[in-house]
Amino acid sequence: MSPNEKDNKQKNDDTKTKLGDIYHYYVVLSYCLELQENETILVEKYGDISIESNEDSKNIEVKRHQDKHIVNDRHIDFWKTLKNWITYHQKMKDFKKLILYTTSSIAENGKLSSWNSIKAHERLKILVEVGQELKKSEETFRPLYEFFFQNEVEIILSVIEKVELYTSQTDIVNIEEKIMKNSFFKSVKKKDRKSFINTLMGHILTVPVPYPHRWEITCEDFESLACEIRNRFTSDSGGLRLPPGTPDSPQDIESFMKRKFVREIREIKYDTKIPTAISNYWRAQQAIYYSSIDNPIFNIDLGEFQSDVRDSLIEFKTTYKEDCEETNIEDVIGNSKKLYDEAMKMPAQDYGSVAPNRPFFQRGIIHKLVEERGFIWNVMK
């Protein structure tokens, strides 16, 4: 930064802090692109980023510095991160890796330079040695060091054996370019990739907005969203659209409670399914609206799709009706619930321009058939 830039900088200019936040979200996106089946990313729950996985669970602390930066043996980034992990070691037990992800490099002649290649006891020896020398200026380092070594050796070893240092990571200027090289973007034109990434980033930022404000991203949800957005950039035929960041439920849920599709669920005493039903119905309505804009073929395909789904529901209903004791109310309710569950488990199949179809959309269409085309769940009616 030039002297003139420093002079012009307001006292409340928090640009550097915000750049750190933005960098954090880019790192979240890069890990989203690496998610495997049944894995989930948690943001700001157990630290900056956590990945729940049966095979490769990890907790990640992200550190970014504006300019070229070196982490020496006593640097706060390293020791404060260790302090956090040791403080919450009980919550760290389920993670197989504890990663310090930083744009900084490690001092070549420092004790930490060999960290990733040595065992836990060797790491412990290094940490002890780092603090043995008393220096004049160590107001920041010494309290962190002493706090860390107040813990039992077994706890310390259980933490540091998992710690990995990911240093010299791509900074904010180049991380977007690095992300664009991911194979996922190969089918998107280069001129559209930045817009694609910005759309994905927008989704990541709005994930915790709806109640209960959990910042969680599953592999399945991310792939579904990313494929849906990618299709908008790779196809001119329209298709099923739902703007990223659309809440999972309407704000005025109470206004849906008197709808026919809700009353029919209540009739079979399946009230626990109502919140999800409202969510699917509402999201499907939103998708219909945005998908039909400038795409008249979508509405034609949608009509045929609804007819086919209704035919399948009638077939299911006939089967459950035949298997039901008409005079036994509990049997009627039980089979009606089985019919409902069977309908909700129907695979979401693409249908013409109703593509790529998604489970929430197909389930929403089923509730739409109850609302508008007279289908009911009670197998004896």
C-alpha cells in the first residue's frame, strides 16, 4: 500500500478483514468441490470448516495474510490454533485430521519445517523446545505456550498426532482461478465460469439464513445445486430452475395450513409430514414459476409429467386398497400412510424439459396433484 493510500484510508475501513472472510468462503467452496458421497461440510460450528466423513473427517482452521508472510516457531497463528484444538479436544476426537490451512510459508530453518513428516512424540519434543528459551518480548506467545502444556500429555499427543500444516496456499487473488481449473467446470464456457462460481458462492453464503440457521452443506445437496446451475450455463433449452439461495420453506407457513393437500395429510393422521410437504410444495411452485419464464415447452412437458405421476399414484393406491381391511380404521390409516411413503420415495425421473428433475420438485408435484387434481391419500376414498 502506498503512502497516499494509507493517508486516504478511513479509520473504520475494514476491507482487510472482509477479504479474510471472502477468502474463507472460497476455501469452503473449494472443499465443497471435493466432497464425497455422504460427506457434509459444517461452517463455523467446530471452527472455520469441518468435514464430517466416515473415511476422511477433518477440522480446518483458515489463516490468510495480505502479503508474503512466514510462520515462525512462535507465531500466534500456529499456537492459537493449537490452543483452540486442545481446549475443545473432546469435540475434536471424531476428526481424523486437524488442518492449519494458511497462505503463509514455514520458516525454512524453523523447527516446524519438518512437522508433517514426523510422529507425535517428535512433534511434542519440538513444541517443548520452542518454549524453553525465555525471550524479552513474548507477551503473546508465552500464555499460549503455558496454557497448552497445562494439559495432560496423553491429551496433547492425541491432538498433535492429527495436526497437518497446509502452508503457502493460494491467496485470494488467485484462488478463484485455481477453483476454475477443477474438472467440474470443464463443461462450462470459460467466459461463464466466473459467473458460475459467484452463483455457487451466493448459495454458500445464504445456507444458514433459514431457521434453524445451520451452516451445513451435504455432498448430495451441493451436487444437486451445482448441477442445476451448471445446466443453466451449458444449455439453451431452459429446464428446471430454482434460484440459488431460495429458502427451503415459505415465510408464511401458517397460510398453507388450510390448503387441501395439508388437510388430506391430516386426515390420515400423518401430521409429522406436514412441514416437509409444505416445503416441497412451495419450492416446486417457485421452480415452476422460474422454469416457465421464456420456456413455453416447459409448461407442456409439465402437464404431461403431472399426468404420468398421477397415473402412478393411482396404481399404488389400488394396490394398498386391495390389501386393506375396509372396516378396520387403523388398517385404513396404516395403509394410507404406506401409500404416502411410497409416493414420496418415487425416484425423480427427468421428463422432457423437466430436467434435471429433483426429489423436492417431484414430491411438490404430488402435493400439487392433491391440491388441484383431486387425488387423496385415504385408500378407501
